[in-house]
Amino acid sequence: MKLSEVADRTGLSTPTIRFYEKSGLCPSIERGPNGKRRFSATDSEWLMLLASLR
């Protein structure tokens, strides 16, 4: 899943998701061969949990 898809699914903005990743609040996100983030279903669920805790 791409970053924009996860943002739509979770209701978080893309800068917020990037901030959560850089600050270590979410598990490491895999990167594809092109260097872009590839989110799994578990990653998006984790981000939804972070959003609800916020």
C-alpha cells in the first residue's frame, strides 16, 4: 500500500505518518526497490491505533 492510500485509510496526513515513522512510534516500514514506503495491513492498523491514542 502506498503512503497516500494509508493516509486515506487512517485519516492521518502524510506528514504525520512520516513523523511517526521518523520518531520511532511505529514499527519500521518496508521500502520497495525504488525507495518508497510500502505499508502492510498491519502497518496501517498500527497507525490507526496511534491516531486513536492521540
